[in-house]
Amino acid sequence: MKKYFKMLVKIQFKQIVTSKFFNIIIFNLLWVGLVLGRDSLIHITLPSLLIYLGYLLRVSDLKVHQILLPALIGITIDSSLTFFGIFIFPESNLIIPFWLMVLWINFSTTLNLSLSFIGKSKLVAFGLGATALPFNYTVGERLGAVIFGEPYFFSILILVLVWSVSFPILFIVSHENFIKRLNIR
């Protein structure tokens, strides 16, 4: 009976940790902590993300590359946008702040879980990349996490162009077979 109970708890825990609902809740909680708290809450948000990520990688079929590749692409894009003056982070000694790098790892957990339905259609990913991602950046800008370069409309236009193309790519590289397809060719 005790062994059966342990197995049942383990199965339920796996179902909770890998559920789309739990994933979007964790993402949004960490998003708020990272965007509003930035470096002042990194001592809470980073360990929370690492614990969640550790459990997720242990109990799900996700592989490390499915998290790291999209995160590296996002970090590279944001670093490039900062380098070219589209984003300004006055408090950062790096090209982009550490909290934003952590946010990209956090976001990468959603691509195969809570946002996986978007990746099934490149057209939907294109459309949401052109609208939802620039909208999220403007929310961050309104909350004081980033300053957009001038002219403001030009920065928004660049975000629309960059993310309409890049968002579908994040789903491609986060797919479980992406690395296998690279190795075959």
C-alpha cells in the first residue's frame, strides 16, 4: 500500500509539473518577479526557475537543448537590439541585464508546454510574433524594465519585423527532433 501511494504521488507530481496550466502560472509569476523586481529579486526568481527547470527536465521528455537553444537565440536578439540602440538598459553593465537572460530561459520552458499549440502553425507563430511579443516588450517598457530608442515608432516597427520572423524559429529549434535533423545532414 505504501509503495502504491508513493507511485501515485510521483505520477500526480509529474502530471502537475509538466502541465500547460502549471507552466503558464510559473512563467507568469517569474515574469512579474523578473520584470518588476529585476536584479533586486533575482535571488528569488533564479533559484525558483532552476528548481522548476530541474524538476521539469527530470520528469518530462524535455531535453536541455530544447530550453537552451531558444534562450540563446532570444538573448542574442535582445543583445543585438540593445547594441543597435533599439533597447536601452541604463542599469546594466552587460549588453542586456542578467535578469533578462533568466527571463529568456523562463520563456523557453513555455515553447513545448503552455505555448506548444502556437508552434503547430508557422502562420500563427508569425502573427503572434508580430503582435504579442512587441506588446510584451511595451508592457516591460511601461513598467520601467527597458527604454526604447527614439523614434519610438521605429523601435516598435523593428520589434514587429524581428519577432514575426524569429518567433516561429524559436518553435523550430525547441522541437525535440531539431538536433537529430541537424546531425543527419
